Amino acid sequence: MKYRCGYVSVVGRANAGKSTLINRVVGEKVAIVSNKPQTTRNNILGIKTGEDYQLILVDTPGIHISKNHLDRFMNKSVRTALVGVDLIVYLIDGSKFTDEDEKHYIEKLKSGEIPVITVLTKSDKSLKSDFKADFIISSLSGDNIENLIEKMIEFLPEYSEKKPIYDEDYYTDKNLKFLVAENIREVALKILQKEIPHGIAVEIIRFEEKESLTIIEADIICEKFSHKGIIIGKGGKTLKVIGQQARNECEKLIGNKILLKLFVKVEEDWRNKPNQLSSFGYNDKN
Ligand SMILES: Nc1nc2c(ncn2[C@@H]2O[C@H](COP(=O)(O)OP(=O)(O)OP(=O)(O)O)[C@@H](O)[C@H]2O)c(=O)[nH]1
Ligand SMILES: [Mg+2]
């Protein structure tokens, strides 16, 4: 028997559609998605297992210029995802113009030791990029996704016996608590505007699974006192909407009824404080 198994890193600029592609390939919501840049903060594995292969995709934060400690952590996560993998998939937003900086970056990646496949995505929209990519796909319509999956599998090391790295029913390396926190953050990203979403972290402070109900309490951390009032909203209205939508998302994820309580906490300038980054899950263990 021939069995292929290994790692593929998906990298590219913020908002290119990396997480959407991984969710599409895996067929589960592994990573949260939003129309705001810098949604993904940690490297997250999305695992697709077939009869004769296991394809482990590494979702990464968007490549961008570093500003604060959180940004640096995110860039470091991208760099770790560029070593020890079998293939790099560089994703480009096809609905936008591709600038010289990005083309340069791709050339640099290609001169390294790990093979690189370039992919233009969002082909369901009108293409504005002139980049000559190896694949043109749409993660929304599913266009050309199967071909890309086949190609990625070709790059994985081959074994003569079935040798999956992860249990065959795992689709991610993250636990339920992490996924719940991320789903709450996704709803907050959707509902909140301007600079607030970038300064938000979610920390689960209680996670209790009972037979017919899961009790979850979480802090939404923001970095300024003025943001706290906006997140709560008039008479608590905004926080209530976030809570309702987050509960729906998390119930889908957990498959159980949830009692969700959200609190808003201010940790001034937390994105610049290494200790706090770590306590919110932004450390090398994640
Ligand atoms: N029309 C269209 N939109 C897409 C497609 N793929 C992703 N998007 C949208 O593009 C936006 C960004 O998608 P994400 O998957 O969060 O992008 P990302 O590269 O993971 O972004 P970061 O985590 O911030 O680096 C979202 O609004 C997606 O719905 C696609 O194939 N077609
Ligand atoms: Mg992402």
C-alpha cells in the first residue's frame, strides 16, 4: 500500500482567504474567518484524512509589518510554519492588484528549500491580479479545490504502510476551549467596527460540561476603557447581540445547549505586554 502523509503551510497576506480555504478543504470550521485583516493569530492545524493519505494544513496569520508584540508573535508564527513542512501554498487574493512587494516575497520563498505552489483565490469575483499562479480557485464556490487537494497530496512523503500522524477522526490540533474562544472572537469581529476588533482577545474563564448543558463564561478583553463602553453598548445591547450570536455558533460547534456568560474587561495596551499575550493563548505552545 502507498500512503502519503505530511504538512502543508498556507501563507499569504492578511485577508487573502487562507482560513476560508482550509475550512473548505477540511470540511469543518477549523479557523475563524472575517472580512477584517489579521483575523488569524495562531498557527492552527486543519487535518484532512482519506483512505490513503493524511493532509495536515497549517493555517497562519497574515504576513504584515510588525508593530507591537502581538504582531511580532504572529510573524514568528508564520516563520515557524515555513520550516519543516513538505510544501508551502502561497495564497493571493485574486480580486486585488498584486504589488511588487508581494511578488518579491514570493520569489524569495521560491528560492528556499521547500517547494512552493502559488494560488490565486476568490475566482468567483472578477480577477484583478496579473500574477501567473499555478492554480486559480474559489473557496466559496469550490472551484478547482479538488485539483488543488490532489496536487498538495502529491508533495507529501510516501510510506509503504498506513501511517497517519493524527488520529483519523481529528480535524484540528486545537481543543474545544480554544475553538469556543475563537468563535466568540469571530462574532465580536463581525459586530464591532474600526480599530476595536484588533485589540480584542477572548479568555475562557469557566468551561463546565454537564449532560444536557455546557456552561461557559468568557472575558472579552479590550485595550482601552473607551472600547469597553462600545462593546457593551447602550443598556448592554451590543454585548447581548454578541452573546446571542456567539451562543448559536458555539452550540453548532459543541452540539449541546450552552449557557454563555460574557464579561468585558480592560487590559490596557495588552498587545504590548508579553505576559498577557501568553495568558490569552498567544505563546509558542499554541
Ligand atoms: N468571494 C470570495 N471571498 C472569499 C473567498 N475566500 C475568502 N473570502 C473572503 O475573504 C475574507 C478573508 O477571508 P479569511 O479566510 O479570513 O482570510 P485570511 O487569509 O485567513 O485572513 P487573516 O487570518 O486575517 O490573515 C472573508 O471575508 C472571506 O469570506 C473566496 O474564494 N471568494
Ligand atoms: Mg485567517
